[in-house]
Amino acid sequence: MRTTAVISSAAAPVLLIGGWTLAQARQPAVFDPLHNTISDLAAHGAADRGIMTAALAGLGLAHLITAAGLTEAALPGRILLGIGGVGTALVAVFPQPGDGGSSSAHMLAATTAFICLAVWPLAGRGATTWLRLPVATAAGVGLLALTGCFAVTLATGGPIGLTERIAAGAQAIWPFLVVQSVRRWGRS
């Protein structure tokens, strides 16, 4: 494992959670993090939208660097993690219009990122402690379930912001946990 993966995997949850926390604090009082999405924080018209835009771009880059440096993970999983990173960066490149409408490029990038970041543990299984079959399978199933809950909430209404933050937060934290596992236990 490359040292860059240690740094980038630690940066990912800090960028995402720190980004949405800071960006939320800059929004008007009517902003509701339970119902407004992370994308709303970077949408055209959002107060200080550059905060969340930079956080999403940084998060995407962090996932790409982690994918390149986490050599203990199987290549298909690393590719999916990298594609998830590109999708996340493209979410920043293609913001929502901010008028209640939707950008198809944004939706495609976000959907790609969420799916790839949810399934990479299944494809990245290897011989290392947290990459073994039972743990990686549980992580993949869990991340897919959280992503599915977000998709259902997005389609039916409800606390969209909350379900998105839970799913995205878990997806940002999982690579960090894998990297820390590899650092602590190595191959066993």
C-alpha cells in the first residue's frame, strides 16, 4: 500500500463531512439538512457554493488516489473505487441548477458515484483482513442497502438529506477503515 492511500483515505471523510458541515453553516436559516441534499449545498444559487464544490472535487480526487494506492485490494474493486471518485468529482463539475430543477449530467454522475462506491468492497475482496470475503461482503451489502434507502427516499420523499448523508458518509469512511486495517494487520 502506498502512503498516499493512507492520506487520501483519511482526507475523504474529512472533506465530505467537513464540507457539508461548513457549507450548511453558510446557508440561510431555511436550509434543512434533513431534507436538502448535499448537492443543494453546491447548486447554483447556494450561499458559498464553492465550499461544497471544492469538498466534492477533493473527495473525488481522494477516492482516485486511494484506488491507485490500495494495492492490497483486487483490481476490479480499485477500478470501481476510482470510477466512484471520478463520478464524485463530476458531481462538482455539473452542479444542480438551484431552481428546483435537475441536471441530467449531475444525476448520472451522482448515480454512478453512489453505485460504484457501494459495490467496490464486493469487487475488491482480497487476502487482507478487512478485504476478506465475509467482511467485504457485509460492507458491500451494507453500503448497497444504505444507497438503496437513499434512492427510495429520493423517489418517495422524506428525509432525503439525512439518508444521503448516511449513505455518502459510510461510503467515504469505508476506504479509510480498509486502509487502517491493512496498516495494522497487513496480510494475514
